[in-house]
Amino acid sequence: MSLREEARAEGLRLLDWWARHLVDDRGGFYGEVDGDDRPVPAASKSIILNTRLLWFFSAMAGWSGDVRAAGLAQRAADYIHAHFYDSEQGGLYWLLTADGRPEDTRKQAYAQAFAVYAFAEYHHATGDAAALAFACDLQALIEARYWDVAHGGYIEALDRNWTPPADQRLSDKDLDAPKTMNTHLHVLEAYGRLHMVAPTDETEAALRRILTVFLDRFAGPDGHLRLFFDMAWRDLTRSVSYGHDIEASWLIWEAAEALGDKALLARARPVVLALAETARREGMNAAGALAYEKGFDGHLDPDGEWWEQAEALVGFVNAWQMTGEDGWRAAAETIWDYTRAQYGVGSKTEWTWYATSARRAKIYKAGQWKCPYHNGRAMIELHRRLR
């Protein structure tokens, strides 16, 4: 089969696994499925897993032809509204208990952005006007609550009552910094999709602003993204994230194309290609994998996670489409050969966190940071782009 045909088959297989393993009879979806495909009923439920499930099932509803997808998307949307949404203060909680009660009521900008992305996709799949209204309301909330009027950019987190928390970190891996590339990238992604499915003057202005901030602040002259900043934009970055570099490359280009602004496209093009080229040159190893990250001390973590391989597939194909240079297509095929051999592609399960050759301990197949968004989206994008 061609890469396009293999992507189609793998996307359908992933949909089947997620449809069969996540449904929680108590409502919504399990918060975790372990490394042996067993649900963990006591696991907390995260907004990130649930919004990514909503996005995935919504995107699959039109693409796959599988009748289960739309129903599962509705299940995700209904659960988010009923349990994650703060009906008194607005916004979405970070974490619920296994039975759906608020456990961590922080309101990360990252989480609000993923809900914009997911509900925009749900509207696109179903035509649900309430879903579009909710996505637009959340975008307005992000603009009102998280935009830094003094210095520009979006702050990382607020507590339930909209005051800054003592610790703003998204995860234990991150620096406690008030402005991060990761949050801005996913605001960009969300605003781009909302503008594509339901363009208005408001969605255009918001997308233009976040794209400009991203190009101004996060795209470095060395072909890498800067990852962490203080409120006044002092750079706190200590490492390179190859996965984010390549993911950002195609999302920046998608946003610029959605705006259709020739000046922004001209400005974005060299940034996009520099991010892709540096990821290919520095991040790919001889086996054909994209490494996780490199510290500024030069130490390289060679064991790529599943999501970097998925984003590299799309990023390299995007660079090939932009330039017509066959080396980019070849790089994508190299990544695919490695991923297919190392992460459980074509098997009866979800992709593993690490490659088989990394010899790492098993990590959960589904959970707060293991969702069908990266690899599921990559399969859809490859199938669409490789016509």
C-alpha cells in the first residue's frame, strides 16, 4: 500500500481502539487505560484527554464513515458541559475525580484553547450551532482573561476565581513561567480551526494577533522555538523541543493560509521551513526517529515519544507540499517506516509511548497526556494531503 492508503487504514484502526476501550458506563470516558489495555476506573479525568477525545471523534465523524464517531463526539461534548464547565465562574476545570466532581479547579489557558479547537471541530462535523457558540464564547473568555494588556501574549493559568495561582506549570516537566510556547501554540491551533470553520471579523482579528505574537516571540533565529518567558518576555528557555518545532511548523503555515494574507505568508514561510529543516537535520537519528529534546548543554534525549513521530509525518509532508522538494517526502517516509516498526502501528492496540527499541517501562495507553489527537490527526492529515 502507499503511505496514503496505510494512513487511512491506521486511522480507522485507531478509531476502533479508542471507541472500544474508553467508554465509562458511569458517564463520559475513563481517565486512564493502562499499558496492557485495561481501564483504570479510579483514575482522575482530565480536561485535556476529554477535549482531545472530542476533537478526535468529531474529526473522525466525517473522515472515517464510522457511525460510532459522531455519537462518541456527542458523548464527549455533553460530559464536558455537564462536569468540566464552571457554570458559576465560567471556564473549564483542569481535573475531575473519577466520578466527575471537581478535583483541580485551575483554569489553564491551554485547556480553554483545546476546548475551542474541539468544539469548533464538533460544529464542523455536526452543524451544532450551540457548539459553535460555546467555542466563540471560550475564545472571548481567553481574550478577556488571559491576554496580557501590558506586554502582550497570553498568561499561562488562573485559578477558579480568575486570579494567578502560585504555580502556573502545565506539568511537572515545565518551568513555572507565566508565558509559554506550548500554550501559545495551542491557542494558535484553536483560533486557526475556529476561523476556518466559521470565519468572522472577530476570529480573523484574534488569529492574526496570536500568529503575530508567535512569530515575534517564539520563533528563534536558529530554527528552534523559544519555550518559556517571564511576563516582560525575558527568555527563560533551557532546551530544544524537536516535536514542538516540527508541530509548530505546519500549524503556523495552516494559520497563515487561513488568513490568506500575502505579507504574513511571506513572513511565515522562512520560519516554517527553518523549523522543519532544523528538526530534520538535528532531531532525526540514523534509525529514522525524531528525538524528544536537547538541553542547551548539548545533552540529547534520543528516545522519541509517539507524538513527535506523528507530528514529523505531517510537518515533513507540509514542507514537501510547500517546496516540491522530494527530500521532504523521503523524510516523512523514513519517519513512517520507523514508527510502523516501533510503536505498534497495525497492531490491535494504541501506539506505545516509546519505541520498542528504547526498552522503557510500559506507560499508560490513554490518560491525561496520552490521547488520540497527535497520531489520529496525523493519519487524517496524511490521507488528505497525499491525494
